Amino acid sequence: MRRKVDAYILWPAVILIVTGFLMILSVTPVAGLRSYNDEFYFILRQLFYLTAGLILCAVLSFWDYAKLQKYTPFALAVTFFLLLLTYRPELGVTAGGASRWLRLGLLSFQPSELVKFFLIVYLAEALVNKKEILTDFWRGALPILLVCGVLVFGILKQPDLGTALVIGATALLMLIVGGSNLMDLFVLCLLAVRVLIFQISRTPYQLRRWTAFLNPLQDRQGAGWNTVQSLIAVGSGSWFGVGLGGSRQKFAYLPQHYNDYIFAMICEERGFLLAAVIVFLFALLVLRGVRLAGRVHNPFGAYLALGFSLCLGIQAAVHMLVVLGWAPAKGITLPFISYGGSSLIVSLAMLGVLLRISREAE
């Protein structure tokens, strides 16, 4: 008899997905009319992405995830090649000072989202295969870190600091759990911080974002604009919000309010109480996923569950911290909720694998 999936992973994700679609339905008509003369532009595209993502999620929830190991080297090579293509002006789509998208006809996607998925698969396989030598830095951890470093650096150069941080943090935590030497990882973290500071100092718009983070009101009409408008949206919602569809910040005040700042829209329209529920649902999903990692006998499945859960949780946390002004502005989506095909489909793919793993947990 086939085991059931973990309801404490499934239902929080379902509620988040439904909430996300309702918020897109509520906050995008104005942007659709202004940019594309079609109030249903974002809604119809999100419905398409959601349908494709749910189909993929359903398939992966029954598919043998162990087969991912066979395709990982090829998939990593392809995703890295796609990442390089974003640097080609005729293929890459530049927006907000960064070239993160590839255009395919009417659709565009972010190769970095594919990197996020397949790098976690690679890490899970590597941690299993190198378990006995992982404490040996040169033979165990270094080859893994080199692969991660090349891909993260490729994302960082787009530049996409938010995704690079999410992937880097996920990889670091997986290595710690896998048994890598903590002192080696600590030294590498210090070096990574130096590289990060150097990269930010050479990227003018990112440097302005970090400066505005310290005092957004000092440049409220420039680099601090997003943070100020986001905080206005959050504060306007109070406990119960201004009502679904009642957002004022969606009228061209808060840029990218339907993806990078969707949590601000939740706070404004539905208030602190629903925002707190969203935080709780993400925490429940992530903690349940981490718990799942400890209940699966297959080591590869355990590391997959750990990596995907951590990745979703870290990305959600970074998004919320940016919205609340507790982190510098970054273009990073809220999993399952924000508008955007690449992020939504990859998040649902991670969910599908988590559900498949939960079928064999004790």
C-alpha cells in the first residue's frame, strides 16, 4: 500500500500557494494596465506558471528521486551554460541593473533558479559519496566548495546578490550537517565575506542599496525609496489590513510590489495577523522538512530534504527581512507567493521532491 505524503508539509504549502495567487489577483491589475494595457496580464501568466508548476510537483511527488543522481552532472553543466548565456546582450534580459533572465520567445526564465535546484541535488550526492573523507579539507570539502563557488560566483556577477546568498547559506549549512570541519568552513566564510564586500564596492547600485539600508530616509527619493515605501505599506496594514484590493502602494509607489515586495502587500492588505500566519506556515514547512531529513533511511533523500527545506526557508526569511527594512534591498522572491515563473516552478519542484521523500519516512 502506497504511503501518504506528510500533511504538515503539504497543507502549509497549499495555503501559501492559494494566498499567493489571491494576492497576485489583488495587486497586479493596476500594474498590468499601466505597463501592458491589460489588467489580467500578470494574473493569466501566473495562472500558467502555477499550472505548470503544480503538474511538475505532482509528477515529482511520485517519481523516484534517486534517479536525480544520474542526471546531476549533465544538469549542472547545462544550467551553468545557461547562466553564461545571460551575459550575452542578445540573449540576456537586463532589468534593475542586473542581467538575470534569458528570453525564450514570449517567456523568460532565470537560470539561477535551476542552479539552486540542481546544486542542492549535487550537494546531497557529494555529501553521501564523500562521507568518510569529508573532514579532510583537500580531498573532501574542497572539490565540493569549488563547484559551489564557480556557480555562486557566476550568479554574483549577474549581479544577483540575493540568490547567491541563499545558495551559499544553504550549501554552508548542508556541509556543516554533513560533517565538514567547522574551522575550515569558518576561514572560508571570512574569505567569502571579503569577496562579497569587494563585489559590492564595485557594483554602484548595490553599494547605494547598502548605504541606503543604514539610513533609507537620507536618500528617500533614490536608493532608499523601495525601503521607505515598503515600510509605509507594512505600517498601513496595522492588525487587520486595509482589505483585499485596497492597497495604495500598488499605484506605482512600491516598485516590484508583486514579486520582490509581495510580503509588504500582504501586510498592507491583510494586516499583521495574516502576515504572522504566513511566517508560521513557512516555519512549519521548513521545520517539518528538516525533521523529515532525520526520519529517512536513504542518506541521499535525507540530504535532499534538508537542502530543499533550508533553501525555501532561507529565501523566505531574506525576502521578509528586506521588506521589513532589516536587510539591504535585494531582488528576491517569496517562495510559492511572489509573481514569477522560474521561482514558482522551482519552488514547486522542491515541494514535489519533499512530498516524495515523505512517502518513505518512518
